[in-house]
Amino acid sequence: MLPFDLAPDLQEAHQTRASALVESVPADPSIPNGHIAQQITTDREHVRSRLETEPDGRPLETLENRQRTRTSAAELYGAYRAATGNDDGGAVSRRRRESREAWSSVSTAIEYEASTPVEAVLVYAPIERRLEQARHESEPQEAYPDRPLSNVEQAGNAFEAVETAIATVESARGIRNQYLETRPNASPQWNRLLRSLRDLEISVSRTQSERVDLPENPSMDEFDGIELSDIQRELLHTADRELRYRGDSIRNRETNGQPAFAVLEAGRTLAGIAAYEAVAEGIRDGTIPDASTETSVKTAAETAVTAIETLLDGDYPRLGFAVARPARIAYESAVRRLDDGYYDVEGIEAQFRFATVSAHAVAEAVPFVVSALGD
């Protein structure tokens, strides 16, 4: 959650570009290969449908959706151009160079200007993520083919990659510019973030060594001599996996020059420690059921919603919401599995239960992160 209202300009820019790309592809393309012609027609209708659908979500999610529609439109356009005998290798190379120049321009201009360290984390973490994606996509993972007519899909993928690089840089620049327009007294927070991150890393390491003993090769059949039920196994596996992943993520983000994202990951790791403790305690004291029922799954879902929504009532609701990403992902994953008709009800209930313990753990971690930031 950004600490300001994101104006619709960025979304509209992606929408305009996507529309222009789609309109450049005829509804009934004249392509000798009937299979490819049908695929392009189908893809065109799919992208048009997405253009006409109003995204339902938070501002950053809506921006992401509009950007994905734009890059899908670029893939469609690139495939159509190749299928009709055009060789756009030079144009793709030129736009790739432009994307690198834009990435460099935006990256070097960022001094993490913000009103407070907490706002710096909230604003620049999503910017860091977008710049990382742009840098990755600006490198040719899949080169434009030498014979595009024979490699239509590869040509489309090359168009999509370079469009993604350009679009994500535009989004990153736009988020920063819009934020700074609302904060005329913003000052650089880079040094503060680095100092805070070092303190948080020490705290994470000390807290984990004092409170959690992760086995090197954990058994998923028992825990402390207790035979695990399906719910307990899935819950413990999720808590264990999250905690192991976050430690590496902090180091990776710091190494890549992403202090805002690293601070969030430190907060998530602290929450992960508390969540793992809660799961372990639940297994030991027998409060986690052995089997699921329709009622227990429904109750677990409702409890998870309440736990996540409660974070919005805290002193730092936006930071809490950002740190709670693992809880939100677990909840959304469980909902999707229900909607898709999965019959692994124990696994679904475990996801809801993890969302709850993770959200409760975030409430404990956020004040510590704020204190470390000196906000």
C-alpha cells in the first residue's frame, strides 16, 4: 500500500499503448498459415477483452494488471508482424537499448527521497522490484529470431520482453514522480535505510538463533516426537519454508542494492520466526485439529480475514499490510484452491491457518521495524 493516492495517469498510459498495439493487428488477419492466423485472432480477442475489463484491486495491483495487458498486446503485435513476413530484429534491438538507457536514468536518479524512513520503504520497495524486472527483461533472454516467419512465437516473446522492460521503467518513474509531487519536503533516506537494515539483520539473526531451531533436514512426518496430521504437516512445512526463504532474500536484496525491499524482508522474517513458533506450539499443545470439516475450513477462512484486516487498524497499517504479504498470499492461495475445486481440504485449511498466525506475527514485528527505522 502506497502512502499516497496513485493518480490514474500511469494506468491510462499503459492502456493507451496496449490499445494502439491491438488496433495495429487486424481482426481478420491475412496470414497463409491457418493455425497461426487463428491463434493470433484468438489472442487479439483475449487482449481486447482485458482492455475492456475494469481491474478490481488496489492501485498497484491495477497498475500491474494494465501493464500485463500492454505487454500481452506487444506479444500479439510482434507475432502478427512476424507471421506477415516482417523482420523487426532491428526495431527490437533499438527498443532494448532505449529500455536500458531509461533504466539507467531512473536508477541513478533515485536517492530514496521521502518524508520518513517508513514512507521510503513503502514507496521504493515496489520501485526496486520494477527496476529489477526491467533490468532482467532488457537482457535478451530469448533473442529475436533470424527467421521470424518460421519462429512467430519467439518473435512475439522478444517483443513482449522489451515492452515489459520499457513499461516497468515507466511505472517505476511514475510512482516516484507522483510521490515526490505530494511531498515537497522529502529528503534522502538512503543512509538511514542502510543503517536500519544492518541493525535489523543483526536482530533477525539473534532472534532466530534464540527462538527457533530449524532442523537441517526436517521430517514432515513428525515433530518433537509427535506424529503429524495432514493439517499439521502442511502448516509446519509452510512455516518452515517461509522462514528459510526469507533469510536468503534479505541478503540477496541487500546485495542487489535494494534496501527498501530488504527492510520489508527483514520484517517478514521476524514475523516468520513468530509464526513458526506459533505453529510449533499449536502442534505441541494439540490445538491444531487432525482433520478438516466444512465448518472448520469456513471458520479458519473467517479467522484469517479478521487477522489480516486487523492489521489495518494498527499505528502503521500500510507497513503492516506490506509486511503481511506471506499471510495474504497464503489466504489468496487457499481461496483459489477452493474456487478451483481442490479436494485437499486439510491443505486448504492449513493455508488459512498459516495466514492467521502469520498476520498475528506481523503485528508483533512491525513496531520493531519502525523502531529500527527510527521513524
